[in-house]
Amino acid sequence: MGADHTRPAPSTPPRVRRLLVMTVVPLIVVTVIATLVLWPGATPKIDQGEQVPRHHGTVTRVVTEPCPPAPQTPDGPPGVADGPCGTVTVAVEQGPDAGREVQTPVPSGPGAPTVAVGDEVVLVALADPSDPSASSYHIAEHQRGMPLLWLVALFAAAIVAFGRLRGLAALAGLGASFAILLTFVVPGISAGGAPLPIAVTGAALIMFVVLYLTHGITAQTSVAVLGTLGSLVLTGVLGTLATAATHLTGYGSEEATTLSMYQRDVDLHGLLLAGIIIGSLGVLDDVTVTQAATVTELAHANPGLSRLQLYRAATRVGRAHIASTVNTIVLAYAGASLPLLLLLTADSRPVSQILTSEFLAQEIVRSAVATLGLVAAVPLTTGLAALVVTAGRGPADTGTAGPPPTPRPAPDRAEALEALSAPRHGEPSTPAPARWPDPEGSTDTAW
């Protein structure tokens, strides 16, 4: 067998590390300053009137019965009331009637919960309009606290069991993302701040915290950070141009329209751009970290690859990743907007009018802009990673022009094979077996 000429992949030179620090640290400082400048003040609360008391209880008995006939209407004969009908006995666990059993009507109507004995439910006490001193209980919904708690615990346990310390860091990064969103981004926009600067600043802050916390303070992580930040800026520019070209107003959903009724200071057009940027961040992190790690692993597996070879090989991986990620983005937006899509399919308007409506055009712009940002992230991050991992190599190693390498002398193994192939005394001369040339100047085993 041939001699082992594998060389360890060179570490990042100090000059490149200093350059990365000089690039990333100012960006972090600018992000922190922008966060302090845009930090929200007092967030206005939506006045929803007097809150209806809600208490927990457990269903102990369910009795169903035929529904009484509905009263006659001017449009037709009397019919049967919508079911189901009957009574539900609930053991109250909170409030003034804690420890007692009360009777409530069986929940009915669109979206009403279906209850059975043993279900934990939420009760609301409604006052009788004819007698304000009297009240009756009604079942509002199921208690979901414990199932959600078990699901979150299973999620965290699976992440830590598979990722170990890296998984624990990922959970910490997830908590940091929620903290930034709930303490900075959402309150800032709710207080009337410009959604686009707040979203860009919040996304950059999440990126710095999550990537360095999850993947460590390394040159590879810094490359992913720079690639993500550059793609985020491009996504913001493309989103601004696309929403302006399509004349989107931000009133493309029922939630946005309802929000405009309660908080008139919120810029819904900017809120749409903020949603595009924040929605793209998670997928961008995935792509940039993958590309930076791919280039690094290729360089470790074969230190002889030139800069151009590393870029081409990692780009092929990026193409496959983008091909699947594009479908992920579209399906994610389609799943979140499935009721809207069903409503649009029942529309009697022509397809061209449906596709260009505010509701659907908004989702098309979201998907297209996010995808363009992802496509740009692959060559940007791959090129930066290839530059970093090949820094410090000679001209021949980076794929640039330079003097040819000096061939190494053949190892002793080749001389031994030549001696074995020479004819012995008294034996006819036979040609030596062909040998494959070794890249380092030696010969490999006989073929």
C-alpha cells in the first residue's frame, strides 16, 4: 500500500482571525447601539373592557338529550336547534365555587369543544342580563397547559439527548430568540416604531447571540454570521422593492386589519417587511451554517483541494440544500395560510384576479423574496468560507498561478518494486507491471 501523504488542514492564520474580529466586532457594536436607540418605551395596552373570570374545572358527568325545536322564523317553518344539547357537570377547582359541582350546557356551535368525563376544562361565569346578581357557568375551552408542558419537555429532552452540549446551547439560543422578540421587536413595533429598522436590528441581534452561543466563537461561525448578515440586508432591500412594485399595503390578512382598528400607529406596510425579514432569518441561519461547515469539513478531509475546488464542491451541496429549502419555504407559508387558500379557491373570480389580489400577492412576495435571499446566501457564504480556510496557503494551494511544486523523491517502496521486477540470473526478461503515478511523485501498488 502507498505511503500516507495526508496533511492536516491548516488552522486559521492569526492575520485572518484579526481581520474577522475587526469586521464582526464593529457590526456587533453597531447592533447593540441600534438596539439601545430603538428600545421601546411604554407599550400601549389594548383596552378589551372588563375581563370575564375564568376558572379551571374537571368534567364529572355528561348528559345529552334531544334538542328542542327552534322557534319559527318569518323565512320558514320551525326546525330543530343546532346540537348537541344536554348538560355537563363540572367540579370547579378555582374561584368562589371551588370544591362544588356546577351544571353547564353542552358546548355547541362552530368551534365548540367536545367534552367527555375526566376532561379538564376552562369555565367562564356569565351574568344573567335580566338579573345581574345571578350568573351561570359555561365551558369555554379545554385546559392545554399540561399537554403543552409535556410536549415542550419531550422536545427539550430530544434536543439535549441528540445534541448534548450543542443541543443545550441550541435551547438557550431559542430562549434568547424569544426573549429578543418579546422584549424588543414586538413592543417596539407596538409602540409605533418603524418596523423595518426594528426588525433588521432585532434579527441581527438574534443572529449574533444564537450563532455564537450555539456554534461557538470560531472563524467558521464568523463566516456564517457575515453571510447571514449580508443576505438579510439583501432580503430587506428586495422586500422593499417588491412591496413597492406590487403596491402592497399590509392589509392582506384579517389579523392586520384587526390590529389597525386597535393600534392605528402601527405601520402595516413596514410590519409586512419586518415579517419577511424575521421569517427569513431562521432558514438563512440554516443555509449559512451548513455552507461554512461544508467548506471546513472538505478542507479537513482533503487539504490538497484548492480554493476554487472547495468553492465548487461546497456550492454543489448548497444547490441541493436550496432545492429542498425553497419547497420548505413555500409549504410553510402555504400551511400557515391554508384557510385563506381554501377561501380563495371558492372565489368565483378569474384565477388571474385571485393571484393578483392583496391576500395572495402578499404570500407570493414573501416566498419569492425569502428564496432570493437564500439563493444569494450560498455563494456569499461559500466564497467567504473558502477564502478563510485557504488563507495562509501558497499560490499553488489556492488555485492561483505560481511556480510548480518541487517533485518529491520516490520512496524506498518504489525502488524495492523496481528491484523485484528486474530479471533474475538465468530467467527471461519480462516487462515490469504498470504502476499508477502517485500525486506526490511516487508510484502506487502494481496494477
